[in-house]
Amino acid sequence: MSAALAAEQPAEQVDRALDEAPPSMFHLKTAVTAGMGFLTDSYDLNVISTALLLLKPEFNLSPGQVGLLGSTSLIASFAGALLFGRLGDLLGRKRIYGIEAAIMVVGALATALSPNFGWLLVTRFILGIGIGGDYPISATIMTEYANRRSRGKQVAMMFSAYTAGQVLAFTVALTLLAAGVNHDLAWRLMLGIGALPALAVLYNRRRMPESPRYTASVLGDAHRAASDLNGLAPGAVTLAPAAGPRRTRITLREFFTSRRLMITLLGTAGAWFMYDVAVYGNSISQPAIVNSLVAHPSPTEVTAINLILAVLFSVTGVCFGIFLMDRILRKTQQIAGLTVCGVALLAIGVVPGATTDLTLFVVLFGLASFGSTFGPSPTTMVFAAESFPVSVRSTGHGLSAGIAKAGAYVGALAAPLMLAGVGLRATEFAAGLCFLLGIPFTLLLREPSGRSLEDVGDARPTPAGQSVEAPVPAGQLP
């Protein structure tokens, strides 16, 4: 036994084993189980945009009511992310994993049965609680099982299900409309189908083992953590005896009075907030945007155009983003994506003819979609999951995601009103500025690529004269 190994605390041995473990079938199963939650989140948040085209005349909705229906789930997500994020640290990831998925199932089915605007508003709020709760728990579990060399790629692959959910939402909507299903039944089916992917993973989620990092570092039971880890990957870790105190929980008071953690939260939540203001304003109002560009389109035509945009640009961006994750720095990827998004939408606001020439608009809007899914869509999630200590990782992620969803609420509520009031050019120009405002927040963050979670999430102040982030050693990015 080496002196270095003997000097490690048992929890540190578990962390090191996870950091160095090669990707396995368990990682893939975890990514699929967690990813199905994000697919559900995305489906529910995106399908409402098409459903609103059918609901507006049926319920005689005003622009304000349209904005409220499109944004209610987002403000509920704020509450869900904060609540479940904190519970994930207090009670453990495993004990509440699956509860948020059950809420999504109930919420989706209840929205499909809505007899009026009020019912739909309340049930969309319930659905949003489950959506928000899924963010910190799924992201934390995936992150804590991943190794340091491919952690970003594994989390990004999990979150790529969000783009798949967007494509699924437009595909389901287009299929129902093209089949000539009665509009009253069509929007109910669109909303109700959102229960299926969440229902499909409930069993697997409740059987997921507790995160060994949480068990060892927070609960102080390194031997149980090692046993759980060896049950998934036999021989992964053999604990060496070590003396000394185990790591303890960071209290909320300590969390909010730590300068390092507050800077980290400002970086993760700030960048994610500005991104979500812009991206959700556009995604929720995308059918209305297409309506303003194409003369008298049918709901079927609007949905088909949105599906084509998603497949051509969003899916392509996801593929590039996953390929480059862990090959380039997280900050580089996020800043590049935000820049592409911002410049493309600013161009829509200032280039003559950008809102009257359909081809030019599609190219610029598509570039923004590509930049979004290539960069900030996965990286905001990854940064929030990697950047906090284990005992407050779910709390920190929940705060970041919750604040981001407050931004999404602002964007989704404001976009329909801006489209009706100041027009498409001003709306897209404002969205472009929001994307660019995410860049200075990104610069506040430590670079996590290739580093252990414990190193990235270390809440201690950086010694004088040292950089806030250590350089990534050569060869650690494959």
C-alpha cells in the first residue's frame, strides 16, 4: 500500500475511485434514466407553444393569458428546483429521486383534462414543480457517478435528452395536426402524452443506489459507499485505514456567508438566468414568431417549420457540443455559444430585411439555435453540477436552476407582450443582448475540465498570489 493511499481519508478514496473509473454500462443506464426526466421537462415546456395556437381561440385567450400559460410552469420550476435541491442534500439523492417524476406524471395528465383557463393554469404550475425538482437531482446524481476525464461529456449526453424532448414535442404536435385530429382533442393529447416518458423511468429511479460520494462524504459511511460502488463495479475500491475527521455538512448559513461559494453561485446562476431569459422567450413564442413571418400559416405549417428548425440546427448543435465537451474548456464552449447566439439575434434586430426575408431570418435564427445547444444549453447545467461541494451540491444546483427558471419565466412572459407591442426586431435584439450578458458571469467560474469534483468545489478561499483556477494539466482533456 502506497504512503499516498494510506494518507487518504476513506471518503477521499471513494472519490478517487469514482474519478478514475472508466465509463461503464451503469453510467449509460444512469444517463438514460436521468435523461428521460429532462426529455419530459423539455417536452412539457415546448409542446405548450403549439398547444397555445389551439387553445387561444378555444378559450378566447388574451396576449397576457397566453404569456401566463406559457410561463407558469417556469416560475413553478423555480420553486421546485429550490425545494428538491435542498432536500437532495438534507435527505440524500436516492430518497427523493423519482418523486419529482411522479409529480410530472400527475401534472401532465391533469393539464390534459383542463376544462378552462384557471384549471390549466393551476395544473401547469403543479407540472412545473416536478420539472424544476428534476434539474438538481438528476444532474447531481449523474455528475457524482461520472469520472473526471469524461464527466462533462457524460452529463452533456444526459442533458441532450432536452433537445430530443423539443424534437419530440414538435413531432407529436405535427402528427396530431397532420392526421386531422380535432383541435380540442389534439391539444389535450399533446399535453397528456408528456406523462409517458416520466412514467417509464419511475421504477428505475426508485431503485437507483445512493451516490457513493454523498454516502462517504456527507453521511460519513465510507465502507457502505465502497460496498455500493463495488456492487456496480467489482473491485473498484479497497478502503485503506485512515485516521482523522470525516468531512461534514456545510450549513445554509455557511453556504451564504462563503465568499467563494457566493461568487460561484453568481457565476452559475447569473449566466444561466441571462441565457434562459433569451432562450425561453424565443422557444415559447416560436410559433408566434413564425406566424409573423409567414402569411396566414396553418397550425400544421407552423409546427412543421419549427420541427425543421429544431432538427437542422438544435440537433446539430447538440452533436457538436457533446463531441467537443472535455476536449475544450467549459468556459470556452459556453462563451463561444453565447457569442454566436447573441450576434445572430442582434443581427435580426439591426440588419435590414432580416425580419421580412424568410431565408435570412431562418439562417440567423437557426445559428442562434445551434449556438444555444452547442454551448450554454449543456454547459450551464454542467457548471452548476460540478462547481459546488458535495454536501451542498444539490442545493447549489437547485439555486442555480431555480434562478435560471425565474429568468425563463421573465422571458416567456415578456416575449408575447413584446412581439405584440414593439415587434419582432426589437424582441430579438433584446434576446441577443441577454445572451451576451451571460459572458461576464461565466468568467467568474473556476474551470472544472479534467479536475476532480472535490478540487473544483473546494469552498476555501484561493491563497494570495494563486489563480482562481488551476490550469488543466496537459493530457487530461482527451
